[in-house]
Amino acid sequence: MRIRVLLITTLLALGSCQTHTRSNTTLDRESFLQIYVHLLQEESRTKSTRPDSSDVVPIQRIFETYGATIEEFRATMKVYNSDIRQWKDFYEEVVRRLEERTPSEVKGSFQKH
């Protein structure tokens, strides 16, 4: 349930981000997984340490780190949302990766990029 709340919050934050449109292509599965997990972790960290509105900046940096755009992320979300089985498999992998992270990996992923 907590992951779902973080997901909803992350998607709302993404909606408030402004970027220039590069393309409407989708991301490959691994890139999408990495970004999605990183967004959830950053969202969790920022909500617990900085309750101000500056939380959008780290989200933009995450996309830059992976060489992706918000538009590509949204297009990929749309593809996954159109196929419940694909989304379920993806979401299970996200949960698995979050659960497997060691405390030092989690701490390291919160460094500014």
C-alpha cells in the first residue's frame, strides 16, 4: 500500500515538471525500471526529509542521469498501463528491487547526481 501511495505522489510530481519535448519514444524496460525505482526512492526520501516544494528538482536530475525525458517516461507508462499483465510483471520487479536493496545502496542512491 505504501508503494502505491509513493507511486501516486511520484506521478503527480511528474505532472508538475516542465521540460522541452525531445520525442515521444518509449524507454527500454531496464531503463524504465531503473528510473521508476529511483523516483520512488527519491520521493520517499524527500517526503521524509524536506517537506517543501523543491522536491521537483531531484526528479529532473534523475531523468538527466538516465538520459531520458519525462515525455519518454510518460509514453512508456502509457504502454504499460494498456497491458495489465505487463504492468503487473513490471510492478513486481520494482517491488523486488526495492526489497533487495541494502541500506548502503539505498543511502548511496540518494546522493545528488
